[in-house]
Amino acid sequence: MEEKLSSIAKSLKPSPIQQLSILAERSNAVNLAEGFPDFPAPSHIKAAAVSAITSDFNQYRHVQGICNLLVDKMKQMHGLDVDPLTDIAICCGQTEAFAAAMFAIINPGDEVILFDPSFETYGTCILMAGGVPVYVALDPPYWTLDEVKLLEAFTTKTKALVLNSPHNPTGKVFDMNELEIIAEYCRTKDCIAVTDEVYEHIIYDNVPHISLASLPGMQKRTIITSSLSKTYSVTGWRVGWAIGPSCVASAIRNVHIKVTDSAPAPFQEAALTALRSPPEYYISLKTDYESKRDFLLKLLRKVGLQVEFKPLGSFFIFAAIPETCKLTDVEFVEKLIKQAGVVAVPGCGFFHTEHDRHNRFIRFAFCKDDATLTSAAHKMQQLVDASGRLRFL
Ligand SMILES: Cc1ncc(COP(=O)(O)O)c(C=O)c1O
């Protein structure tokens, strides 16, 4: 039977992360690996979901009110005018919105530019749609965009470019200067931009979140994807969206209907409450995460990891193994699980180019309860030598 599998299915291999997860579960390790919260979702949003279920929102459903609220959000955050009837497709999370966007725009052989390191699902979705991912390495330690490398990535086959800001795994937030460079190439090379803005509200140190779509001439060539998942700590609810020019939004909706029909009805209803959250909600989301970031950053530096780049957004720290330590990222995480009882993610899974430091980074997630973070700190501190560094570093 195996020979009957499609070539794309054969190419999808379990990552080293999955094996480490098994080891972590067996060792009952404190989990700083997974990019989702281990604390409760806001009660006003949960109450709305419970009420939707008791009110029998059980059938296939498109909740137009979500589109209306997204229109207000796009205007308020980015000054964009979006038509609620034509320019938005509600999907099952950003993941489906992104996949549907790829199926909506990619023909076999079309090239799609991505930055490296990057969130793993983009490349796979591009391949499934018949496209060719073309990676442009960002330069450590600050994950700087090299304009020349970006320019070299464009060919006559380039159809689209993917931008994830705030960025998983590094916590980078692309600044205005970089966005202008990207926008300039998109305009001059007639390239579609697909943005992933799931961390749009999780951003620190008063840095603004700028959508690429808000730059001159970009709205008509940008597909914005995002979701409820990270902003409202409900990654399992599977409600997201794609916003773009009406012909693209309509194509994405058509793909979405063929693949999943609709996002979960009760959670779409609850999205109405989530998207109406008061400004204070977003302020406390940021401040809570900022203090978690600072706590973990201090801990990782103290035990000997190198964090030159302080994340400005998302809820990850991409820490480097110091040069004096010869362990690879996977070996480091194995030791962290077995000896300290803490699990994080080896960085190699996020790299796709021949990056000379592709196995030197570890991703730690701080979207965790303070008790989880404190417990990780205790466990790691029990394993330090006289100089205060982790013994195996
Ligand atoms: C950059 C990024 N995009 C998208 C997702 C998934 O979003 P969703 O739950 O809306 O599918 C994640 C989850 O980790 C992510 O880190």
C-alpha cells in the first residue's frame, strides 16, 4: 500500500520535534515547546461559546458579523478599507486560510518567496499547491533582512511572497524600513504578498504592528491571514480569516467550502464577543506576555544561553547555544529533557536553507502560566555548575 501514497505524502516526515515530544511526555517534562497557552482562555469568550452551544448553533454556518467586525479592526489598526461582503473569507484558523490562499493563487511551478527561518506549515502548503518555496535567509543575531538576497530570490516565476510578522520562531517584528523594501519589490515584480499576522496583538516595547497591506499600493496585492488563536488563547477553536481583494477572497472562500465547508459554528459565534473585546484586553495581553518574556529571557541568559536578540513580538525566544558548547540543538534539547525535565524545540526544523548555524538555536515558548515558567526556572537552576551555567553547556 505504501507505494500508492502520493509523493507529497511521502515527503511529509515526522520532525525530530515529534520524537522529542514523546520523550518529554515520558519524562513528564515542563513544556516550553508548544506554541499554545497552558492557561485558561478569557472567561467572557468562553461564556459566549457555551451560550452558542446551548443556543443550538450546531450547523454549517457563516457568521457575517465576524466580517463586519474585521472591517472595523482593519480600519482602526491599519487605515484599510475592506468590504465585509466581498473581501473576507472565514476559515478554520490561519492555517486553513493560508493553505486556501495558496490553492487560490498557485499554479504548478509558481515560486513563492519565504524568509528563513520560518514557521513550518508555509512550505508544505506551497508544495501541496504545486508551488516551489524559495527561501531567503534572515541574518542572525538580529534576523536582518538582506535586500540583495531578497532581490536575487525573484525570478520570472515568482508569484508570491510570504511575510510573517511578528515572527515565529525569532520574535522579530519587521520594521518600516524592511517593509518598504519588501513592498517595493512586490510592486515592481508584480508579486502577491501573503501575510501571517497571528501575533498582531502580541508585540512589546511599544513597537507598532504594521501590516504590509497598509503600505502604498499594497492592499490590492496583499492577502492578510490571521485568527483568534493567539490573541484570545483559543488555538483549538479553529477560527481564522483571509482578507484580500474580492476576486482572491472569493477564490479562497471557494477552496475553503470544498475543503472544510465552514469554521466551527459555536466558535464563530464566540468570535463576535472576542472581536468586541475592550482596548484594556489587548493592553493586558501585551503586558502579561511582556513580563513572561522578561522572566524567561533573564533565566535563559543566566543559565548560559545566548539571547542577543530580544524578541519584540510573538511568544518565543530563539536562544543560541554558545560556541563553546559542541552539542547540536537536538542533543541539547535531549539533555534538557532528560537532565533538567524541561522541553523546548530544536531550531533546525525552522531552517530550510544551508544556514551555517541551523542547528545552534533552541526555541522556548513563554505562552505559559507563571507557575509553569517558575517550575522550568527551578528545574534549570538545579542543573547549573559553580559558574551558574547549565552543566552541559
Ligand atoms: C506564525 C504562526 N502562524 C500560524 C499559526 C497557526 O495559527 P492557527 O491556529 O490560526 O491556525 C501559528 C501557530 O503556532 C504560528 O506560529
